Amino acid sequence: MKLNSNSTHLNISDTTLFEKLCVIENFKLIMPENISKFEILDQSTLIFSLKGMPPIKLIFGEKHSPSLITLNSSESKINFSLSAHIKKIDENSCEFSLEFNGDLNPMIQMMVKTPLQSFINDLSKNTSKLT
């Protein structure tokens, strides 16, 4: 299953946004309000949980400055990646979007598609808190 967030226009350079998203602590700032758990395990790993959902452990994967950061699920029943795409508009602005890629069976897809879409849209929108 592949989901894409809405794009968010930000008044911040692509390199500055990339650097801020490489700091695991900054993910707490962009998480949606319905987070019931958020814990940083180390400089590349976090655990979070949405209300009513099991905890999800994410670890930094690929990083291609300043355009891509990938977080991968770890120790989860569902294997997925969350890719942050940063597109330079000019020296002081960029566009940000998220892409969810997961290997989910059709029954699970039906149950999680709407909450996941909402989650990645909220994360994308909340990146404005990093400016």
C-alpha cells in the first residue's frame, strides 16, 4: 500500500528543513495531537503510538541531503517505510511531503488506510512548526 500526504509549502530552505528533520527530537514537535506515546530511544530511533493503536518503532534509514529522509519500521507486525520528500522552491522556501509504503494484507489496509492518511497529512502540515 502506498499513500502520499498533501504537500506543504514552507518558508524555510530545503537544507535547513533537512537538518532539522535529521534531529530525532524534532519529530515530537510535528507529531499530531492524538499521540498517546512518544519516546526517543537513541539518536536514530523513536517509538510512538496513536490512541488505540499499538506502538510503532521507527529508525532512520536513507538520508540524501537535502531532499530525502526515510524512516523504517522496526520490530513491528507491519513492515513499512515513511519517506520525507523535500523539494527546493527557492533559497528560502521548499515543499514537503510524506510517502508511506507498506506491505499490508487487504484486510489490514481497509482498517488502517484512513487513519494512516490522516496521520501523514498531519505530520506534513505540522512541519511548519519547525520554521
